[in-house]
Amino acid sequence: MDDLRDRIAHALVTRPFLCLLAVVAIILATAPGLPSLKIDSSARSLVVEDDPATRDYERMVETFGNDLAFSVIYRSDALFTPAVLASIDEVTLGLEDLDGVTRVVSLATVNGLQGDGKTLDTDLLMPVPPASDAEAQAIGKRAMANELLVGEVVGRSGRAAQVTAFIEQRPEDRDFERRTLASIEAILDRERDRLGPSVTIYVSGPPVVSVAMVDTMVSDLMTLAPLAIIAVVLIYFWFFRTAIVVVLPIVSGFASVLATLGFMGLMGFELNPLSIIIPPMLLVVGATEDIHLLSEYVDEIDRGQDKAAATGAMLRYCLMPVFLTSLTTTIGFLTLSFNEIPLISEFGIAASFGMAINLVMTLLATPAIVRLMPVPVRRQPTPERLASPVRHKLAMFVTGHSRLIAIVGLGVFLAGSALAMRVTIDNDFLSFFDDDAPILAKLRDQSRDVSGAAILVVQIDTHKVDGLQEPETLAAVAKLSDYLAGRHDDVMGYDLFIRRIHQQLNAGQEDYFAIPDSPALIAQYSLLIDPETLSRFADFDMSKGLLLVRTRIAGSNAMTQELATIREYAEGILPPGVDVTFSGSEVLVARSGERVSREVLANLASVYAAVFVILLMIFASLRLAAISIVPNLFPTIAVFGAMVMLGIPLDTAVFPVAVIALGIAVDDTIHFISRHIANRRAGESREASVRETVEREFRPIVTSSVALIGGFSIMTFAAFGSIQQFGILAAIAIFVALAADLLITPALVLLFDTTKSG
């Protein structure tokens, strides 16, 4: 093994230009994937394709149509005027002509269903725009008196109207929603100019959220990634006072990022709210191995070695620990690739590739650069002068108080574990935006003006032809519809049309807003409903029905609780044999939240198991593997505890922080244990070995940790919430990992290591 290490080190030292050429070749090999790399902000990456909820959703779309829609909102104190209603009609026509729009619902497309007790007017509420104020006011009066339309196309205040454009789902066309939004805005700009400032027109809905999410993520990535690397190299420069620490992280870091992004493009992966953290993570975390190498190189230079000798010594000592630490982190991320949620699985594959390629870039670029750059001439920097007595005192403290450190550490671990058990699990993409983000303002306005932007689909399956037209069944559905209307902004369903028609054909009497007792009468009423409208809420053989619920509920946790409440109520009122299921994009996200809650601990357990096995293989000692894994539990506990204290829920975007923290912490642990073993084999006593290891590893561990904290702290300035939260939690995890590596690890080595001297 030593011969192989020495041969690799010799090749890396003596062929610097060839090594740099290899770096360029790797980047060029993955570069074809860069143009095809897309950004995905939809919830589709949270969906497990063979999950029952996914199949239910696909069947719902096939039967009733898509639930994905843009909402155009008009708000004015004088809404029902010829000018505004003509504009709504014009916008409706414009939206219907757009590519990918499947259906438009507005004042210009809905039926009035107005009766006089004997006949029923089934014509459009507004077949043509009104020519006078009186006609416009009459349309407004009929709309506000129709419970089917309030919350659907007009707001309850009478000062807002909604035009809903349902669109196709085109997962293969990532620019579809953006292009459609741009086309809608172009239509609305003309109407804004025509109507003036007295009428507010804006567009909202889930597709607008997706576009805003992409824009925010791209902005953060372009701004924060360079700032993070600048923060890291400045901190390294402050510690080392040599220009080489500026060059190394930039070369290896950016080379790793380019290669990883190219790999993602070649694999068909996309940047999403989780994988968006990979580039800054590689820039920040990837620099840690550079600093371990550089620290050893500078030590050798300070001892009087020339460049070649110092570079060779650096590689002979660091090559194996650097390889093993990168291998450990890579395998840790790779375990996530077995997750059933595509978002997490793809993150695991991309992150593990990134860490592996960062190892390659580091080993190729670092020796080459230190060989080609001038020998660093430096005065002892202030940080080093300050650190020398600190690391000596720390080494003496650890060797003199190992039992106390272990006892206090156990207490902290137990307290942190109790706190971590209270972490909540939630997936809420809206929480990723700042409270003052324009998209959140639009969603709040939409909820206030008309109804909530989120759509919950409640499906009723009678399992028999014409089952939905049985009075007992439809009356139960109506009762469920009223229950939902009391809990949410708006509900639309087949039962409401039947009740409306029954009432209008009975002189509008309030008591007749009910389901008739005759199946034949229900069937006759169904013939009066516009066929296209009917197909939205009942299937062709009247065996299934759909309730479309507009809601303000946000987050998988709240949605899951609401679904359980609705199910309990529905099962108590629906006849035997009638089933209720839930569907829609919001439900799929809620289901993913449940899956995360089931799998996150299993994922972390598998990561720790994989790391433990690797440590066991590295040290060939069960005792040393156990000693090494214990300090690395602290960062994970710290992450979950901080989430509880800061009110950050556990979701798909932040839970990998624990894996990253483990990867960073175990890197330092491996370096520490490796040096300790070398010292013991050189004949040093256990106490002397630990003291020397603490003093030698103090600088790279502290330097890399402070730099990581600085780099991750930059992310807290992100506009996108998942990046903010990731930065906060990662900085906390690194700080705890630093304390654990410098206190817990040496204390456990002193108390439990039995490695023989000599």
C-alpha cells in the first residue's frame, strides 16, 4: 500500500502540466451536458412514479382534466362596467388561443343557470360584452346571486373577478410555463393600458410560483456562489498569508462545479430546490481537502524543505487520509441515491459524483499548482501567533480532563437528542420565499380577492354506473361539499349544479337548494348542464365525481392533517361502498412529506452504517471505528436541535445538511485518527500522541471549519428560503463538528484507544 501511495505521489509531483491537462480534459468531457442542464421548480421531482397517490392523480387528470392553472385577477371598485367586462371577454379569448391552454373559466364562459320556476336559462352568463352600464350591472347582479360563481369567477366582495386558464402538464418542456406566463402578461399589458390605474390586473397560481422559484434560485446561485468562495479564500488567506490559498480553492472548486453540472446535464438531472445547493457546497466543502494538503505543505516548507520535497511529503502523509475522507463522504451521499423520491435520489447521485470528482481535481490540481507557483515566503501571520498558545493549552486541557469532557459530551448529546426528537416534518415550497416576496403578495391578494390559489381534488367513487345520480349518494356528497365549503375558500362539484338547477326550477326557493329525491329527475337535470362543464366534475357513466376545492392551505404537514380530517368526516356520511380519495399537485407534495418522515431516519441510519463500515475498513479496528463515529453524531443532533429552536421544518431541501455535516466532520476525524496511529507506531505514548495530534491538526481543522462557517454564512443572505436555511444549519453543524473533533475525539481516544506503541 505504501509503495502504491509513493508511486502515485511521485507521478503527481513530477508531472504538473500533465495533471492540469487532465483537469481540463475532465471538464471538456462533461461540458456537453452544460447546455442541456435545466432548472425544475415544480413538485414533480417529489413524486414517486409507482406510488398509489401518483397513479390516482394520473387517472384523475385522464378523467377530469388537469388541475394546473394560471389565475388572472381583476380588482376594481367599479368591476361590473362595460369596459372591465369587455376586457375580461377579450382576455378569455386571448387565453383560449394560447398553446397548451386546455380550458378557460371566466364570466365569459360560465352558464347563468337562471330560472323563473318553470324554465331554466342555460345560456352563457355573458354571451357578449355589455353595451351599457345597466347591462353590466345586471350581469354582476346575476353573478353575485349565483353560489356556483362566487369564489370561482367573482369574489364575494363584488370587487374582483377571476379568469382561470387550465394548462397542460409538459414536464419535458421546462420553459413551457415561463413562455405561457410571458404570453399572458403580454395580453394583460394591453388591458392594463386600456383600463388605466383604476383597475388592477395581476396573474397568480402555481405556475407563477414555479417561475418565481426558478428566477430566485438562479439569482442566488449567480450571486452567492462567487461570494461564498471569496469568503472562503479570504479566510484562508487571513490564516496562511500566502497567495497559494487563493488559487487552490478556486481552481479545484470551480473545476469540480463545472464537471458536476455537466454530469447532471448528461444524466438528465435538473437543478431544483435541493440540488441548487450542490455548486456552493462543492465550492465551500471542496476546499477543506485543499487546506489539509496546504497545511502540510506549508509545515514542510517552514522546516526548510524545497518545493519538490515539500510536495512529496505532503502527498505521502495526506494522500491516503484525503482519499479515505472523500470516499467516506462520497459513499455517504451515494446512499441517498436509493431513496424513492427522485428529488433526493438525484441529489445523492449528483452530490456523490461532485465529491468524488472534487477528490480527483484536488489531487490533480493541488500538487501541480504548488509545484508551479513560487515557494510561499511569509511572515508568521497574526492568526498563527495567536493560535500557537491556544492549541498548546487545548492539547494540555484535553489530555488532562478527558473524563470530564466525555461526561459533559454525553450530557450534551442526551439533551440535544431529546430536543431533536421534537423536529417537525413539512414540505412547503412557499416558505422558501421571503415574506415580502412579490409572488407571496400575489397569492395573498388572490386569497383575499377571490379564493386560495392551491387546489385540492376530492374524488368520489361509487363503483357502479349512475351511482352518482342516486339521491342518497349525491345527498351525502352535497353534505361533504358543504362541509368543505365551511373549511375552505370555494368548492365546486356536480352536486352544486344539481342543487342550483333544482332551486331555480322551483322559483328560487331556498329550501329547494337540495338534492331531489328522484334519480330520474337528477338525470334530467344533468342534461341541462353544459357537457364540457359537466365533464370537469363527473365521468361519462356517472360512477365517479369530483369536488374541486380552492384552499389557502400551504405545506405538506397541514395538508396531511386536513386530508385525515376530511376522510374521517366523509367516511362517516358516505353510503357503504362509496370511496373517497384525494388528488392534485398539493396532495402529491403532502404524500412526499409523509414519505420523507418515514425515510429520513432510515437514510441517515444507512449513511452512518456505511461510514462506520468504511471506518472499520480504514482502521481495521472495531474500537477505533466506534471512537471515530461517536463525535460525528454531534453535528447531526445539532442540526435537528437547531431546526426545532429556529422553527425550521425538516423537508427535502434541508435534511441533507445532516449528511453534509457528517461528511465534513468525519474528514477531520479520519485525519486526526490517522495521525494518532502514525504517532503511536512511531513509539509515542498515548498522551504524547494525542497532544501532538491536537497541536498538528488544530490549524487545518480550525482553518477549514472557520472558512466553511464563513462560506455557509454567505448563504444566509439568499433570497430563496431553502438556501438560507441550509446556510444557517450548515454553519451550526460545522461549528459543532469543530468542537467535537477537537474535544470529543481526543478525549475518546485517550479513554478507549488500545493501539499499541511501536
